[in-house]
Amino acid sequence: MKKIVLLFVLSLSIAAFAQKKDKTLLTIDGEKTTVSEFKRVYEKNLDAIDNEEAKSINKNLDLYINYKLKVKEAYAIKLDTLPSYKREMETYKNQLSAPYLQDTTFIDQLVKDAYFRTKYQVKAKHILMRLPREASPSDTLVVYNKILKLRERILNGEKFETLAAQYSEDRSAKDDPETGRKGNGGNLGYFSGFSMVYPFEVAAYTTKVGEISMPFKTQFGYHIVQVDDVKESKGEIEAAHILLRDTTLVGKAKIDSIYTKLKNNEKFEDLAKQYSEDPGSKNNGGSLGKFASGRMVKPFDDAAFGLENVNDYSKPFKTRFGWHIVKLTKKHPIKSFDEMKKDLKSKVKTSSRMELSEKAVVNKLKKEYTITEFEDAKKILDKKNLRGLPKDSLQGTLLAINDKNITQEDFIKYIRNRRQFPVYKLFEMFKEKQILEYYKEDLVNREPEYAYTLKEYEDGLLLFELMQEKIWNQSSKDTLGLQEYFKINTANYKTTDLKSIKGQVINDYQNFLEKNWIADLRKKSKIKVDKKQLKKLIKFYENK
């Protein structure tokens, strides 16, 4: 019963955003409903109405009046002030506003870029200079200049790999004397989109083959990248492997004996279960599932993607994990853009690159809004005990967006538990957050469909709370009232045993209570229907 009523309410709800020239159809205690408002609600419900009687304008207007009276009552008894209601509305607002906080044109371009970077792989090498997240502007400049000098040395003829092995702070670039592992000189092999952090991916795919990028920043620090090759991707593959962790000659002899067994037509899956030392895959016949190039360590990647045909297997090869034999079990070539568009869009929306879409919205709003920073108030950013400043001293206006003033106190609340960034960075983050918050609050004025939908949910949720309080809870608690109702209406039922049909009787009792309650609400309110507009409305739908 409750769900049915709530759904009915949500479909009946209206929004108070009518055109100025619209005629008034209904007035309840001075609050007007226009013809177009009622038409919007009525037409929205037409598809759900399955008989002509239920399509009656008069009947629907009666239901609409009942609905309006209930919502009015909900506001009168301040159900909109309940903490549970406020929390629910805040959650819904965030969900409803989310699509408006994204730049759809920008997202479409991200999806196209993602397809190109899925279809084509890039081979690159890099040098990394690490940078702490809380680094000051001066510290950042020092690291930037360091890596810029390395770039100049490479351009002047020094070998990229030599400088990477000497200076890069990516440990894989250097030799490891303890394990005997040889450094890769910054070589990353081939990789495709979504394999690297997004700024690195962008730099790799926008640098021409043979050229070196300018220094760019990721969450790890500053990098330079040299692109060696771009080629069409083989897509994804499924593979299985046998792993022996012993990298000595003993391990080599054992992997060679397993390879001989394979050549003698013993089953790969059985050998994996018997000999493999990879606990995550051995029980599944060595299966590693589906993966793209760049996901595995380079020797493994080269061996797996070097296999031409399904069921081919490699010769034994070594990685830092041990000795392997890999078998190709399935190929997943790159599909067309139209086939991949939906999945790529989903991938883009759940990746870090979506922050750029939100950033694009913020940049547009910065041009649209009047944003003022108050320099005197901003002086608190230089104070060492910023988070410990007394509340009374934080009432100055720090920032204004159009007509909205944002205080120093608002900023302190924002940064209180955010200590991983420097204050100047936190201020920029705070400013952008405030711009988006202002935009979200302003959506009801600039996006009619958003306003309609929000109002529907707002009123529907209120009415649900009201029905719970006035009807549903009362009918379940009022045992004597239920018994009395059944006693008076026993003739309407096929049995005198209340227990056997209690659910049906409770439902009827709720309808009885609601009918009486609506009658009381109607007596308390002044309701006026413009009969001329009502006749026009009836005629309009009769001629449709």
C-alpha cells in the first residue's frame, strides 16, 4: 500500500514553474495552479491509465486537489524540517545534479580519445623526479628545473637510458645489486589507454615518435617521456601460464622438462595444476583471465602477445618472478568505435579523467560568474596556526560568487581534515568547490526539468512521511478502531473472522481514514476552480 501511494504521489507531483501568461485553473488558500501545470501532471499519467473513466479530467482534478491539500498539510506541520527528510533530499539533490556537473561535449571527446588509445599502443621511456604532495611552489620549481636540464642534455646528444639509469627516481630504471635485476633504463614497453595515470597517458599519446615531451606532472612527480613507436593494438587476450619460482639452473632444468612434456602432447592445464607455483591460477589450469598489453611485466607481455594462434604456447622464459611457459587461450581484437562506445564511456566516467570534465564546467562558470577574492581576508592563509584560529576572528568575507558571500570560517571548516595539500592549493580547491555548490543551488532557476524533477521528489517524500504519520501508523496501532470498523462493515466481507482477512481489512480501514482526513482538509481550506478554464480543458482533451 505504502509503495503504491508513494509512486502515485511521485507521478502526481507538480512544480511551480508556469509561464507568465498561463491561466489559473485552481486556487487553494491563495496558492495558484496554472492550466499548464495541471496538464503536465495529467499528461504524464495518461500512459499509466488503462480505462476511459480514470482519464476523466474532473476525477483527476479531484485527486490533484487532494494531493495539493496533503502536501500543504505536510509543510504546515513542518515535516520538511525532519533530519531524515533533509538527509534524503540532500542525497537526492547530489544524484540529480551529477549529470549537470559534467561537460557532455568534453566527455564525448574523452571517449573518442580513449578509443584511439585503445586501438593504438605507444612505446615509450620516461624519467621521473619525485615531488611530495605538500611541496611548496619553490620546491616544485626546483624539481621542474632539474628534469628540464636532463631533457636538454638528451637533446644535446646524451643517451636517454643512461640518464634514466643514473637520475630517474623510478626504481625500475636502475640496476638492483641485491637481486641482480637489470634496470630498464626507463623503458616501459608498449602500453595503451587506461594503463597509466591519465596525465602520463596524455603526454605519451601527444608526443610525436622520436621526440621528448616537456616536463609534466602526475601524482608521483615530474616526468619527461620519449616516444619510440606507435602501432595498432592486438587488443586483449586470455592466457594461462605455468610458473616456477626457482630462477637457478635447477629451476631452468625443471621448466625445460615441463616444456618437453608439452611437446609430447601432455595437457597444459594438467601440468599447470601439477607443477605451477602461482597459487592464484594453478587450480584453474594456469588461467590468468583477460588482459591488455602493458598489464604484465615486459618479458611476460612480449611472450604472451607474441603468440600467433589460440592454443600456441611459448618456450620457457624468465621474469623477476621466475620461469614461465605461457599459453594463448583466446583473442579479443579491438572492436569498432560504435561497438565499444558504451563500454568506453562507462570506463571514462569511472576513471580519474572525469575530474577534467568537472574542471571544464568550473572553467565555464568562472567566466560566467562574478567571483571576487578579498585580499585582506586572504591574509589568514599565511598564518601558521590557521586551523586553530578562534571562530570569532573568522567572520570576514573571503570569497564572493555573484551575491553569495563565503566566510573565512567556511574555508577553515573545509581544510580542517585536509592536511595533505599546501594551503594555497587548498584555497583553489575550496574556491572551485564553492563555484560548483553555487551552480548546484542555482540549477532550479536555470534548468526547468531539474526543477520539476526535484520538486516532484521533494513533495512525494513529504507526502510519504505524512501518510506514514497520519494513516499507516495510526491504522496499525489503533486496534480498537480497526475492530470497530470491521464490526460496522462485516456485511462487506465473506467471513466474521477478522484474523483470517486482517490484511484486507487494514487496507480498507486505511482508505476509510484517508477519506475522512481528506474531507477535514477540504473543510479547512478555501478551494476555487475556474470553471471556464476547466470546460476548455475538458473540450481540449475530448477533441484530441
